[in-house]
Amino acid sequence: MQPGQAVSYDNAGRTMIYNSKPNADKNATEAAIACGKAYLQQVFTEYMGY
């Protein structure tokens, strides 16, 4: 969810599968994962409202 960085995270295994910037600051990567989780939670919440 950050410009210029893509992260793929396996929620079941709790591991990062892909990081487009493996040398990026760990805090920035963790923030991208947290933002992505929040986004997916919001999408799911809206879906359940239909």
C-alpha cells in the first residue's frame, strides 16, 4: 500500500512471500503489511454488508 513497494504476505503461514524492495527499512515494510491487512479487513467488512 506504499508507492514503489509491493509486499505479498501469507496470513496463514504468517510469512512474507514477496517483497519488491528486500533492502527497504524493516519499519516501512511492516507498515506496508499492516496497511494491507487493514485494507483487506475493510473490504471484507463491506462485502459482508451485502
